[in-house]
Amino acid sequence: MAITYNKDKRSGLTYAYETTYVWDKEKKQSRSKRTLIGRVDETTGEIVPTDGRGKKRSPNYVPSEDEYQMPTTVKELKSEVLRLLEENKMLRDKVDSLTNKLKKS
């Protein structure tokens, strides 16, 4: 394993990656797999961990109760999709009724 640094051409930021090398028997070549560690601080040179999407997140981050939580099981996901479809239908009905009111007046 090695730590490699890559500079993003668009943003100018430098990111640190943990690189592991694996031998590909079929192609008889070395292959590398990179995992993002974090962003490199320009002033100190220290690696600041990120959550993988460019956002900084505190190590003691706890989501609030009103923050949306993705469903973790298929059953939860199915019920969430059904809830959203029902909400979508209700909102479409409201839009249709408002559109009809505007047409009449």
C-alpha cells in the first residue's frame, strides 16, 4: 500500500489516495486500486478526511431527527417509494385543481 497525491485540474485541490497494487494474472500486468483518504490542506500539508463526496464531515457527526434517512432494507425502501408516489399524486391533484381554477377565472 502507498499514499498517492493527485491534483484536480478543475478545482486545483490536491487529494490523497490509498493505493493498493494487485497482479492481474490474465493480462500479466499490475493493476492499482485507489481509495480516497481526504483532501490535502495547502497550508499545512495535512490530510483532511472527507466523506468521499468532497464534503467535510465531523468525526462525531450525528444526523438530526428531522434529517432525511435513506431506507436500509428492501421493505423500508418499498414503503418509502409507495409513500412518495402517494405524495406525488396528491401534489399533482393540487396542481390540476389550481390550474382549473385559473382557467375558469
